[in-house]
Amino acid sequence: MSGVALRERLGLLDELRQIVTAMRNLAYAEVQRLSRIQSSSAKAEQAVTRALADTLHAEPIVAPRLTRTVWLVIGAERGFCGGFNDQLAEALPALMHQYPAARWLIAGARLRQRVEHDVPEAVWLDGCTGVEDGPACVDAWLSQLAMPEPSESWRVPSLWLLHHAEPGLVQRRLLPLPDLPPPSAGPRPMRYVPSARLLPKLLAEMIRVALLDALHRSLQQENHWRLAQMQRAQDHLNEAGTRLRHRYFRERQSDITSELETLMSSLQPAGGR
């Protein structure tokens, strides 16, 4: 490779290094932002769960009848995060065997490309690229769940989530309701809406908050993976740049030596030999 080609290659590596550094910084900023948001999400989920518990203890009503089992799988919509979607795809066959009659909601175009042939009857949902799109994305997912209006005999799906979180892949049941905390100590809160109408609204809000929390955890893990990928890419570019610079300097030194030898031989007198 000529010196000119080596200089061009070094320039390209510098440009790639700048791009990778910018992507790593964006992923790091997203991780920090999601860490702050998760604290608020946990408090919101705790408040809604407490309201559900108080409502059910204050005025127990007939529990909703469960319909078909529904699984919502949250994938990564952006790239450069390793095998993030691959791990979700690899977990699906066992779950599909365990829940043969389940309805599958798959979020994310990249995950759809990975599993479309394995889950042909799935409902394909838009994925989420960042925390700003989270609330609108969750509202769109909720519209596919079609939570019912209250009635004497209201029906809701048995709802499960599959998503990434810090420990790894998480399977979380949202419905039927998990064990609720005991009612709040002290006077019961005043309510002007019958529990039969209030409970479905609280239930829908609990699911919305839980979905948003799951999405935030998934995005945080996705960006952790992206940070690791960008760090590996930067290390590789640094090593490649070091090798090219050494090669460039060696070839440049060789060219200089050859030019000096040519110059010195041209300066020797014809009879000096």
C-alpha cells in the first residue's frame, strides 16, 4: 500500500473514530437519563398499585374474567446493540410451546425481521427508539390490548411481558394481578366514583405505568449493550490506527532512505570508484 493510500486510510479511521465516539456519548447520556427516570417510574407504579389495593380492600368487587393469554415482547428498534434481539428470538420457541394458544404482540421492526417466519400470526407493533417516544409508544401498545369499559362481567387478557432488564431476559406477569400490598394505614381515602367504575381505570393505568417501566428498563439495557459495542469498536479502530501509523512511518522511512542513497550515489564523482 502506497503512502498516499495509507494517509487516506488513516483519515478514514479518524472519521470513523469520531462517529463511534459520538454514538458512545449518546448511548451514555441515554443510560444516565433512563437511570433518573426509573426512580420516578418506580414511585408512580407504587402509587397506582397502592390505589388499587385501597380500592379493592374498601369495596371488593367481582374480579374480571380472564380471556386469551397475551404476550408482549419488547425488542430493540435501533442497531449496534449486539445480540439484543437475538436473545429475545431464541427465547420465543419455548414460550410458544408452553402457551400454544397465546396471542403475540411483537414490538420493534428489527425483532420482526428476526422472528416473522416463526410467529406468522403475531401483531406487529412499532418499536421505541428513545425515551422521548416512550409514552406515545406505550399508548399505541395499549390500544392493541383493548382494555374494556367496566360492566357487570368485564373481561381482560392474561397479560405477560418479555423484555430485557439488568438481570437478563425478564418474564413478568401483569394480569392476573400480583399480590397487592395491604391497605394504607389511617383513614380510607375519599372517593366519589364507585369502585366498579374506578377499578378498570386504575387497572389500565397500572398496566400503562408497568409497560412504561418495562420499556425504560429495556432501553437502558439496550444502551448498555450499545456502549459496550461502541467501546469495542473504538478499541479496534485505535489498534488498527496504531498499526497503520507504524506501517506508514516504516514505509516513509524506507522511502527517505532510498532517496538519500540515490542522492548520495549521484553526488559521487565518476572516477571515485
